[in-house]
Amino acid sequence: MNLSRLSRSINNFNILFQQIRYFVREPFPNKLTHYLRRAQLIDSIRLHLRSNSLNSLPTLLNTRLVDPFVVTHAIRSAPNADSALFLVESLKNIPHFVHDQSTLHALATVLAKSGRGSELRSLIREINVGRYDSTRVSFMNLMQWYAVSGDVDAALDTWYEYRSSVERVCTESYNIVMSLYVQKGESLKAVEVFYRMIDEGAIPNSRTYTVIIEHLISSGKLDPAMDVFCVLPFMRIKRTLKQYSVLIHAFVGVKRFDEVKTLLDEMRDDGKFPGRAMLSALQQMREAGFAQETQEFLQEMFPDERIKSIGLCTESDDDDNDDYEDSINEEVQTDEVRLKPWLDPKALANALNKWTPEVVSTLEGANFVWTTRLACKILRSFRSPETAWNFFCWVAYQPGFTHDVYTVERMMTLLARQGKVELVDELISKVRSEGMRLPFSTLRLIIHFYGLSKNADAALKVFHDDRQLCGSITKFNLMLLYSSLLRTLTKCNRNSDAINVLEDMILDGICPDIQTFTGLMHHFALQGDIKTVQKLFTMVRQSDVEPDAYMFKVLIQAYCKRERAALAWRIFEDMKNANLMPDAATKDLLVNSLWKEGKRKEAAIVEESCEDNNNSLPLVLRGHMWTVSSADLTRVYNIYSNNFTTTS
């Protein structure tokens, strides 16, 4: 071992020893108390960073409470890059503190948002040379930081390096590059990246479509943006609050209030909270005479007057003289700074994981202002359904709090995912007795989650007995609900029930879409039930649904995995007769399967057919089982690309 490595090892040992010395005695009776003390310290640091008493910050930091969690959130809460850098510099004098990935990534994000490119690059170099042993920087970290800082060239260079180092890059990297080209005003390149994403087999997500919708709106193409938004339910893509917000702002801006009313209704069906960003748009709509349509949402958006600000950190009445208490209660010399108290719902939920009388007593003594928005955020963060249920029942009795449909549906979906059928039924009874209207998206989620928890009977009950709680359901939404139920039944291997539900669906005049048929055929093919697969394929041909290349691909793959290459060969012939060809991976799988089963003539025909069509052989057949059809992806691509020509 050379001297430098020996010196580094000794230094690391000394740091570890200091950490053990500071943290070996746990000064808190439970995690909640620890969380509350951390929150107090974070608030004190926030106030110091905004005051004229920065010189006293090192004294405030000299406490065993200062750990990566506290520092990460303090950096994120810094008012600017200079104050964040001053905080980091002050930490150098705290012997027990060691930076980790979360603190350094928080600092990098602040520097990026502030456009401090030189400091950001310096920090990245220090991390890469190993100054912070436990910290790593990924290609995605670099892309996100460079994109936020406005260094487009560096972000694009990183993307190309990323692409050259791995077989397939993640969807978010395409999203970032699309956004960068939009910012540069290079619309055609943004469209090309979207096409490349699809063609390379990446799965577009909600943020992909947010980028597209924002791009269209910023280019003055509002109706095409709405067209893309309307396709998303067909692809089972979750429509986000950001998408609703940008569309509502755009339609309010051109005084097309009927479209805004439609969006608000759909937002309610999707179970979405109104975002703060919508406040000005909805106020404009109310002023235009739509008070009734906006009243419910505006009530949710106005700040709760019970939530007070923090200002001076005054002397505490607590007689505990531990050093961590003394540092928290140090006074900040300013009369101007007013901030809302810091709160992290995820960390708070983690602190409540052990629901004991002691923890409940501490929680009640913390005097949180309980709003439905806060309760939803905490419920979403619980890992244990038992703890979530205990919290749900407890918060119902807190002053000024009343459960609404948002908290109830959040609790219901969490319980359904964990298979807590009796508790879900109890909440459904509450919804029914109190006359609440359940969001349609919640009903679909419950049925979907019952598939994950293997509760087919519960899913059937919800579908047949409880769907009226959503009010009237459109024919299209009923098709989506049937599709979700069929997917759940296949996950539970309830094959006969799935066929019965499919027949009921058709008798109700609801035709399954191509994704539903594809999912069902894939399931039964993997089960070896070839007769049912053929029956389903006949139903497809008898309906208005046109088999696409992705459906053929799924069938070929399923048959090959079951070592039924002869059947896969028949599907290939059907595919060829429809003027469609498999992609390279599917072709190779089919050829190999035919060879293994001794069908060399058929394998040669497949090879020859694909060679004849080599120039048009697709890289990847677009589509995703149970969710996205190639037709829907093509439709979105056409909307997007047709609105940006070489003359735009």
C-alpha cells in the first residue's frame, strides 16, 4: 500500500471514529422525535441563510443533529447558490460530518439551477477524481444538471457518450434531449428524437407526452396539443397535473372556456388535485362568469389560514441542555424573514412507521396543521398498510380535518395493492353512505391492484357492484374498465372468468380494443391454450379491429416460448399476407425455433422472405401489451410531426 492510500485509509478511519462517537448514543426516544428535531434545525438553517447573521452559522451547525439528511434539505432550501456554497464551506469545520451522494447531488442541482456552470463542473471533477469516495455521478445526473444549467452542448455530448456506452438508454434521456431541442427552437430535431425513441424500442412515458404537449402549445398549436392529450387514455398513459395545467392556461388565454370546463371534469375523473399553477387561470375563468365550475377547485387551492409562518427562533422553555437543543434554539437576528415551516411528507411517513402510543402522543404534541393535501402526501409515502390505516383513522379526529374523496381514494388504492379487501369494502361503504363520487381512475386502480395482490373475486365485486359510485361511465371508459378487469383475471389465472367477462363485454356492445385482445392472446398462448388463442384471433377478424404487426409479434414470441414453432409459422404467414413483416429480433427467434424443431424448410422461407424485404424490415415493432397499440403511437407521431415542417 502506498503512502497516499495509507493516508486516505487513516483519514477515513478517523472520520468513521468521529461519526461513531457522535451517533453511538441515540438521544431520541423514537424516529418521530428525531424527525421533529431535524425539522427544527433545518428551519433554523433556512432562516440563517436568509438573514444578516451568516457568521453564526458554523456555531449552529456544530451539533450531532447535522447529518446528510439535514444538509441535503438545507441546501435544497437555500435561497441562492452563494448561500448554499457558504453552507457547504461552513461544514468543513464540523469534524463528524461527511458528505454523501445526496448532499453533493443537492449542491450540484442548486448550482445548475443558478447557472453556475464553472462551480458545477468543478464539483463534478472533484467527485470523478474520488475526493468523495462514496459518491458517483451517472450519465443521467450529468444530463439533468447540464440541461437545467442551460449548457445544451454539454448535455447533448453526454447523451451521445451515454448511448455509446450502453445497449439501450432510458426513456428520460430522450425526454431531456427533446426538451433541449425545443428550447433551442429546433423543432424538427425534437420530432426526430421522439421517432428515434419509438424506433429504438424505448417506451414513451407521461413526461414524454408532456414535452410534446408543451412544445405544441408554445408553438401556437393548441388544438393538436389537445389531440395528443385525448389519445393518452387509449394508450393507458397517466395524464398528469402538469399536462392539465398547461392546457387549462392555454385555453383560458384564448377564452375557450368550454374546453376548460371539459378539462376540469376530466381532471376530477382522474382524481387530480388542482395545482397552485392553475390558480390565476381559474380566477380568470371565474371572473368570466364560470363561478360554479371553478368554486370546488379554488377552495382546494387557497392557502389554509391555519398554517403559520416561522420567523425568529426564540428561547425554548425546554430544560433539556443537550447540545443539539441549544443549537436549534439559537436566535436569528432578523425581523423580516418569514417562511412556512419545513416539512417532508416522505420522511414524516417513515418516522411514523412504528405506530405506538408514544409516537401518537408525540405526533399530537407537534401540532401539525392537517389538511387533506398533506394527508394524501403522507398516505402515499407509507410502506405499511397497517400504519397507513392507523394514521388514516387517527387523522380523522384531528381539529379542523375532514376526510374527502381524495384522502379516501388514496387510502383505498393503497389497501387494494396490499390485498386488504375488508378495509377497502369498509371505505367503499363510507363513500356510498356519504354520497361521495369516486373518481373513475380510482375504480380502475383498485381493480388493477387487486390483480397485483391476486384478489380476483374482489375485483369482480368492485366491477359489478361498485362502479356506479363513479356516476355515469362513458362507453369508452367502460371498455377501459373491462380491459383492466380482464388483465386482473389473467394475472390471477382465472381463465374461465376472463372468457366469461369477455363474452359479457361483447354482449354489452363494448368491443375490446387491440391491446386487450393482444394481452389475452399472449396470456393464453403462454398457458398452452392454443384453442382459446385461435378463438380470440377469430374474434379479432370478425370485429372492426385490424390485427397489427405488434399483435403478430406477440403471438410469434409466445408460441416460440412454448416450443410451438409450427403455430408461430402460421402466424408469420398471416402476417406476411397482411403485408407486414416481423422485426429483426422476432425473425431471429422464429428462425431459431423452427430450426430446433427440425422445420428447416420453413426457417429458410422466413429468412428468404425477410431478405427480400430487408430494406423495410423494422428495427422494433411498436406497441406494448395491454396498453399501447402501434396505431396509437403512429397517430401521436403523425400529429406531432405534421405540425412541424421544414418551413415552420
